[in-house]
Amino acid sequence: MSRPRVLVMHPFLEPGPTMLAEAAEVERYPEGMPLEQEAIRRAAEGCSGILSQVKDPIGEQVLSLPGLSVVSNVAVGFENIDVAAATRHGVMVTNTPGVLNETTADFAFTLLLAAARRVPEGDRLVRSGGWTGWEIDQLLGQDPNGATLGVVGFGRIGRSVARRGRGFGMRIIYSDAVRAEAEVERELEARWMELPALLEEADFVSLHVPGGPDTRHLIGSPELARMKPTAGLVNTSRGPVVEEAALVEALRERRSFAAALDVFEHEPQVSRALRELDNVVLAPHIASASERTRARMSEMAATNLLAGLRGERPPNLLNPDVLTRA
Ligand code: DGY
């Protein structure tokens, strides 16, 4: 029996590549080819599966390819894939939830601490050779200990961040369309609030909502204006959740103490205005980038893809309706 063909959009870590090579004919997306639907469609012709990442636009044009049966995203986010179109065309879509929660929460907290205590500014000062010694008022930051942490989006990652906050003696407030179970609120001593109230009360705000049109510019000028001038904003969710131009203004005018961003509105472009600010910590979308977690994501994505190719239900199927459609 001939082996199925799969298109792997980008190099990815072991064990996924070996798992795929054992069961399928693997084609690599040509290096340097633009990440555009038309080009992806041409590259995927004749393939039954695609292994994609969040930077790959997978819409109607790609999903309507005859013979395509599964798209496996190596990410928990999947706003790059038109899931409704996939269901219409009978294509299964999968992601890699769960395995990256703790690593992402670690990084969100790293950013929070770095912004609060101005770590990159201190690093730059020492590297510049211009540090002249201890000063009583040098690089004064804000204390996370004893502060209030506002978690926006109280899913798996948001809760893991709250847990870290508890370890730092923070009070936890959260906002989410769905209120957490009483048991979770008790464990984390977390208080639910509407977003505007949370923004007014929090000393640090950490964003953990999914991307997409519903959350675009969830944090814009009016929301930033509600926040305390001493507050820090952390975004490890998706760039467009924050209106970047409004954030730049707030940081520049010191209406916001600091921000720490792992994701950007027009990724991978980061505006010069943002890059020029001292009171923002910038990271290149690496919240889940630990060796162990990326290897787990790789294994999970390959497992999902291979299950779909065998005609089985992949463990992390996002559109189960695809299995029952007429
Ligand atoms: C995810 O898993 O969604 C990360 O942001 C990587 O894209």
C-alpha cells in the first residue's frame, strides 16, 4: 500500500520528524517560499496531511484541496486555520493543548518579574559600561510581592500563572466569560471580576485569552486608561489582543509603568516606536520554547497527524463535527 504524503511547513524538533518519516512520504515546504495560501496550496497538492505552525495561513483555498484529510498545528493556538472551512471540506484540525501550560506560565511570570524589576534596563546599563555604582534611587521597580495580579482569561495557562502569583504572595483577581468552579476559586483564592473593574484594581495584568476577532484590541486606549499608572501589562497570548499603538502612547507618556510582550500585533514586525521604549520588555514569541515542551508539542502534533491519516480520531481534534457530517 502506498504511503500517504504529508507537507511539513517548517523544520520541527524530534521526535515528530522521525515519527512522520516512518509512516509517510514527507515533503518540506520550500525554504524562502512566501507563507501565502496560494503557495501553500500548490505545495500541498497530493498531500493527505499538513503539519503547520501559527504563522501559516490555512484557509478555504488550502482546505479545499482534494484528498486533504488532516491539518495538525504545532501550537495550542489555531487562529491561523479556518476551522469552519475545514469542517465543511471534511478536513480534521488538531492542536497541541496542555503540554505547554506550565512552560508558558513560567515565561509569563518571567516577563512580569522582568518588567516589574526592570531587569533588561539593568542589563543594558551594565553592558553599556556606563554603570557608576550603587545608587539609592537607581532603576526603582514595582513589587510583585503583596500586589494584586489580574489574570485575563482564566483557562489552563491563566490558572497556572495565578498559581505562580500565589507563590509570590499576590492576591488573584480574574476575568473570564466563564466563571471558574468554586473549588478552583477557593484553591487560588481568586476573585472573579468584570474586565473594567479588574483593570482598575490590578497591579499587574497578564493576558491569557485566545486570539481571533473576538479578542482583537481587548486592551486598547480606554482599557489602558483604567489601569494604575504603576501597573504592568504582560502579554503572552496573541499580539492583536493589545492595540499596540495605544500601548506605545501609554508607555511613552508614562501613564503605564511597564509592559512585557512575547507577541505582537503585526508579528514578526515590531514597530520602531515600541522598540525604542525603555519601559517595555520584548521577547520573540518564545513563551513555550523550552526543549522539553517543544519536544512534547512535536510528538503530540505528529501523533495527531498520523491518527488522522489512518482515519482514526486524533486525540486533539478541534472540529469533531467533521466526523459526523453527512
Ligand atoms: C502556541 O502554541 O499557540 C504558541 O503561541 C506557539 O505558537
